Amino acid sequence: MSTPGEPPGPAQTRGPDRTDHESGQHAPLPVAEVAHLGGAVLAEVSTAVVGMHRPLRVALATILAGGHVLFEDVPGLGKTLAARCLAQALGLDFSRLQCTPDLLPADITGSYAYDPNAAEFTFRPGPVFTGLFLADEINRTAPKTQSALLEAMAERQVTVEGTSFTLPAPFHVLATSNPVEYEGTYPLPEAQLDRFMVRLAVGHPDAQAEVDVLTRRIARRTEHASVAQVVTSETVLGMQAGVEAIEVDPDVLRYCVDLAASTRAHPAVEVGASPRGSQALVLVARGLAVLDGRDFVTPEDVKEVAVAALAHRLTLTPGAWASGTTPIEVVSALLEEVPGPATAGASSTARS
């Protein structure tokens, strides 16, 4: 974010804040404006984060769709930096919590503490009361603490000692997980994984991108990297309302249902994707479509996000797991097998 008192730079193309005061909801921004602002956010983040355009694009589409993101990859690839830069560019309050085995639920949600001045117990909010909450290495904390995020992610509120507290809007969780180190970790249960709209792998940058990382580090002469604020949190709500206004062709909806249903019938899958999985396909695909400047969703949008939206929701059979089959391979194979909607593509082209 910009320093207080500092005038906005060229990258800070903040969109207008529009609120329907009668309904309390934000008026949707036009598709072209959402696409422009989304492109500006990605461009600004790319000044600090190198070689992550595709996962960042899907992560931004997920945020515009109102969802939460799990980054699962090896350490040192810039996952934490990407989360911080996204929060800065989007104008969201940001808090990061390093997950450890001794972390308690109250360390996330907050707790009541005695206030001697008021002679009563008052609630002290935890770090989850923010715009974008980063749970770093979430699989390093115990299941009891992991579950403290379930209500926050699903209901946008936390309940402490019988009292519910509403979280700010917008509110999103970005979590990181290390898939290669198992000692001292607690794998996320299926219910927790299902709360994340997508799970993304960052991947190692290519040689030129890695050279760019080193070059930029030397040029800025400091370990800390930051980006300028592009929009405000109020504008983010308008962008999200713009995505919600996008209609989806019934054939594309059926394609999403067919993909999710095919995971339940696959012989290597013990538990397939629930209807929440097909809903994630539709919602993130709408976000991708709007970022591309379209007011309609194509089957290609669905295919682009299918692995990220479905793979983490699958539980493989013991035999498939023992043979080395992965959920990513299952979803990738189903994308080749499940027929796409020919009519949806034709009608979308006609509308454009």
C-alpha cells in the first residue's frame, strides 16, 4: 500500500466506490471496468512477484468470486510474498499468522480478556479480523486450531463463548501448505480442504524468471518487496458484485455438473467432488471470464480452473493411492473424457 500522505502513483488506478445505500449492497461494476482494474492489479503484483502469472490470475478470479485460496507447493517459491502483494494491490487489510503445533484457536479468532479499567471482560479480536488473512503453513498446526477457521471461511463470522462476531467485508483466507515435509505436520481434513474454492500449485520459475527474481532483488537493495495500492476494499466489493451479475449458459452449468459427477463415478476415487465442487467451477470460471473482459463463461474457462477447483476435493481409493495415482491426474483425464457443451460455445460466440 502507499505511504500515508503519499499521492497515488500511476499504478494506483482506484475504481469508484459505489454502494446501493438502500439495500446495503454494492452496485456491480461493469465488466470492462472490472477487467481493467483486475489487469491493473495483476500488473502491479507482477512488479514484485515473478513467474506466477497464471496462479495469481486464478487466485484473483477466486477472490472476485468470493472464495478462499490454498497455495500448496514447496517452500521458497514466493507464496507468502504473493499473498501480501495481492492484499496491498487490492487495498485490503492484511494479517499473517505463522502456524505452529502449539497454536491455539484463540490465537486466530481472539478471546475475552479482563479490562481492569472497565472492570469487565472485553473481546479482543484475533488476526482473522482482517480483509485478507494468510495462514502460513497451515498444515503445521493441530486439527483443533485448523477447525477454528471453518466457521470464518464459511459464515464470515467467528463465535467465541457463545457470542458471534461478524468479520469485515471483503474477507478472504489465503493459506500455504508444504506437501513434501510430513514430520510435525497435520494434513488438512476433507472438510477443511472443501472450504477452499481452489488449491493452486505455484511451480518453479523457468531460468529467465529466476534471473529476473535475482535482478530485482539486487536492484531494490532490500529484502522487503512491496507494491502500490491499485483499488480500495470498497472497489473490490463492487468488482465482486460485477462478477455476481454474470449469467451462465445452462449448457455450461450442465458441463460443470457432469465434470463433478464424473469424479464420483471414477474407479480410482473413493469420495468424489460434492456440489460445492461444481459450484466452485462456475464461480471461478465467471471470475476468469470477467478478467478477460467477457460477460459470458465458456467451456475453456471451466477447463482452465477444473484441476484447481476439483482435485483437492477427491479422496482416492487405497489401491489408486498405492499405485501412485494423483487427484490431479484423475481430473486431467476426466477433462479429456467428459464431452463439453458444443451449443454453449456457439451461443457465447454469438453473444460476443
